[in-house]
Amino acid sequence: MDIFDIDDVRTGLIEQAKHIRHNNAPATARICEAQLALLNGDSRTAERLRNWPGKLLADAVPLRLAGGLHYLHLTGAEDRLLPIYREEITDQQQIDAIVADIVADHDAALLPWFDGPPQTNEAGRSASFMAALKWLSSQGLPPHFEMNELGASAGINTMMDRYHYDLCGVTAGPTDSPMHIKPEWRGPAPPQAPVEIVSIQGCDQNPVDLSDADAALRVKSYVWPENKDRIARMDAAITLAAARAPDVVKADAADWTDMRLSDPQAAGISRVVHHSIVWQYIPKDRRDRISAAMAAAGARATADKPLAWIMLETNRATFRHELTVRVWDGGNQNGEVHLLGQAQAHGLWVEWF
């Protein structure tokens, strides 16, 4: 079953709650399940949820509303959520009633949260990117990487060159960074190969400026509140962005890919296009354009000017987040897909194949 194609709102909410619980956020799963009880309500929020015109999970609608509720808590506008987030209240009927009351009281404030997808920027995902760069370097690609991120949101992973990594004892990045990425590692260690990120930039349809306090708080609202490690990483990312903003431009992903692939590529530089948990939000015609542009650029690639495509995206059949890499180097590698591993959605663990 392709869960992203689920049409029934109720089934979609149940599946979303299962996914959240599987990713170590039981309190947020209960908030999602409380949205089931909202379906019978008469608020405008309930009506928007009940009559969603697209695919509920593909559009991450339950997470939009969960983010809005968390924002009310973070801004101090609503304190009734705290015992739910702390798991002091776990009875679902009680939670249903609390959430229904909050929605009734903040109906107008919650409605705009349906207008765009969650900005699920998560620094923990950069562990998969760094491991993939180590693998590419071990395969003989020049270890000097030009990074280009699609759907960069607030640019948190567009700052991955400033993070310190410990990947099963394989380290990279500045040791004095306020951001230390050390996921639970499953399987063998990634290759101990050199990696230098010589440049890194990204694009997003609606990039978020982390130097803007309210915008940063909005991004933080999408972090599941019981995941304290993620909250800490978000705070570290905001600190780094305040010191030097990530290079993220407002652009359509397909248009930007065309532009970046047409720019001159220096000899000895490995060009990388990368993205995480964003492919599902890009319309199919844009996805097709990006795929065609990558194939065309790959046909021009050489050993001295290779192209790689790193993806940490959801397998629509299994709902697992798979790390795949395609490489074009003018030789034997001609866009072949390599499944390197899989990871927890927010970087808690990485399983290396």
C-alpha cells in the first residue's frame, strides 16, 4: 500500500500517528490521534481537516496542525498542552477533550498553519549526507565537494559543513562546533575517507530566515516537543545561523537545479545535488524535470568533474527513509542507484548497509 495515496482522512490520521509513534514521539502521536476526534467538530480548523482536498499524508496535514499547536505552547499562548507533551496526561479521551477545547479557543490562529507544508529541517539528517560523502570519496571521486540542497527550508542542513560528526568512530567537521552529530549507528562504520565541502548552498520555495526570531520559532514548532535532542539541535542551528546565515535562495527546485547544473564546474570538484524528506512535496512535473536534468548533466560528467545525487527520502511502500546515491563519472558508473542505508526520520539512528 502506498500510504501517501490514502484518500480517507481518518485512515490517514491513523497512519500518521503510527509513524510518529514509531519515530519516538508518543505525545505527538496522541496529539495526532486527537485530530480524529476533531473530525466531528464544528470549528473551521475541523472543517479544513475534514475536507482536505489533497492527499493527507503526502501533504503532511496532521503535522501542519501539530506544528500550530506546538507554536501556541512555545509562544506562551496555551499552557494546557504542557502536561500532554510531558506525558503526564496519556489518556486519549482526556487528550481529545483538551485538544478540542484548544482548537475552539484558537481557531483563527490555527487556520494559517494549513497553508503550507511543515518546515521539517533537521540537522540530524546531515549524518546520512556526511556518510554518503565519505562513501563517494572512497569510490574514487575527488574528495572536494560542491553541495547543492533542494528544499533547504531554513538552511539547517545547508550548514552541515560547520557541524562535527561522530559516525561510529569516523569523525568529520570542526570539533569546536556547537552542533555535534552522533547518531546511534547500526551496521559497519562508513568509510574512513577524506571529505572537504568547498561550497554549499540551497534553494527553497519559501526559505526561512533563522535570524528572524518569529520565523525561527515557527520552524522550531515543527519539532516534536518530547524529542529534547532535536530541540537542542535546533537551538544550536539557530545560534550558527545568527553568526553566519546559510546560503539559501528563494527558487523553484527544478529551475534552480537547471541553473546549478549549467554553471561551470571546476576540475577536481565533485558536484552533489542532495535533499532529505522533500521529494514528496515537489510536484511530479518538477520531479520529472529534475530527474531529466540530472541524467543530462550526468551524461556530460567525467572522472575529473563527476556528479552525484544523494537522497534521504521516504520509500512510499515501506515508509522507511532510505539513503540512496546515484553517481555519474564518465566511466562505469552511469547513474546507477546505490542503496547505502536507511535512517530514522530525524537522525536518531542510521543503519549502514
